Amino acid sequence: HLHRASLLLPALEAALANFSAGAAGGVVQPVRTVLPVPRHGGYLGVMPAYSAADDALTTKLVTFYEHLKDSSVPSHQATVLLFEPSNGTLKAVLDGSVITAKRTAAVSAIATKLLMPAFAEVLCILGAGVQAYSHYDIFTELFTFKEVRIWNRTKEKALKFASSVSGPVRVCSSAQEAVTGADVIVTVTMATTPILFGDWVKPGAHVNAVGASRPDWRELDDELMKNSVLFVDSRDAALTESGDVILSGAEIFAELGEVLKGTKPALPEKTTVFKSLGMAVEDTVAAKFVYDAWSAGN
């Protein structure tokens, strides 16, 4: 039901705007609770949300493990529980991994639509995991790029990515080669120290920073963080969870929802960074979309 994540865009745009509207927007969502699993180097995240506009109530349970010995197990695994808001009954248990991959890429696409330069020709993806595929799918569906480049720490995964997606992709031997001259950059890595540096980035480019979801993890260096206009999904979350934001001391210009509401400008002529941490309300909207589509089919 989420084969085309672009179908989610209107609902996600509304949810982001409602979130940034505060109490009036009807989104109730705490910053996610993250429980460390120190013996195994993992984390369990709990992400509940209610959206009044959708009358939808969910919680997502997500585990993420930094360096797994067994590479057949995904670094992130998730389950979404969908409840009946009027009485609290559990209505559905959904595969949260697909929902997470698709809604994250869809929100990056919303940010890109608002913030990318006018004549964007080159897309660069750093990382070749699940999020790289979901971002490639929606970005090539919504936008027209003359060239798509990929870099991954292990080249085999980048080559596998290039051979399994629908269009031509140039595999680059270094992150710098991939980034140089790119108009839109997506970072979807498990990096804990910067892999993208400001002096590589073309002025006016747009960066979607999706990895590094812990306060001590980085994907972007200080120069890029401080010399770009910084957009986030949630100010509170970014200041609690994002090492790129916290450790660089970069100033947050706006939430994406504020741009969608028209209370803050998009500034596509500037070098922009969208730091995506993912919000529970995004899972709520996506889970309701899937459940409603499934219900209609039955």
C-alpha cells in the first residue's frame, strides 16, 4: 500500500504544518524516549503520537543497532501499533520498517521540493542501505535529475545499489567525488563522525541529513552546519537528539512545518540543510494511510 510513497505527501505536509502550529494544530507528540541496550550496543526507541486532524493514535517501537556483526540483520527494525482513538482498542500491528523508510524519504522529498536550487541536475546519495533505496525511488519519481551518484563505505553495497535500481547511477570511489558539484545531497549513513564536509558542498546546494540520530553522532561537519540555513522537523527533537545540531552549535532557522504554513521563508537560493530525525506523527499519518487503503481493499 506504500508502493508509491509520493501518495503520502499531502497528508505528511498537513501533519508537519499541524505539528509546527503548536496546540492549535492538534498534534500531541513527546520527544521520543530512547532506552540504551549497553550490553549489545543498541537502542530501543518509543514514539507515540496522536493527530486530531486525522483522528489517529499510534506508537512506534524501533530498535537501532550501530555496528552489527551479522549484516543480514537491518540496523533499524520497527513496529507500529495503530489504536482506535475513541476507546483505545488495538486495531492493527504494522511493519514499521517499511513505513519508516517510505515516510522518511517522503519528508526529505517535501524539504527538497521547498529548498533545492531552481535548476537541480545532480543528486548525490551517501549511504546504500534501506533509506538510500526509498530516497532514490521517490526522488527520481518526483524530480528530474540528469545524474544520480552514490557513495558507500563498502563499495560492494554501492555497486549492488546501482545494479538493482531502475535508472543509471554513477558509483563514486569517495564521498568527496560524489558530493562535488551536486545540487541535492542525501546522507543516509550509520556514521558517527562527519562524512560530509562544508568545503566540498556547492554553494546553493540542498542537503537532507537523515542519519546520525543520537546526540553524540555526526554526519556533517561544523563548517557545513554553521554556513547553511538549517531546517529541522522538530526544534525540540533536534536540540535533544541531533549531534550535528548540538555539537556544532548551529542555529535552527525554521521547522519544515513553518515553511509549509508560510510563517517562515524557504530560501532555496541559499545553501540549505534539512536535519531529519523523523517524528512519531509521520508514522501515525503513514500507518493510517496504509490501514485505510487495506480496509478499503477488504
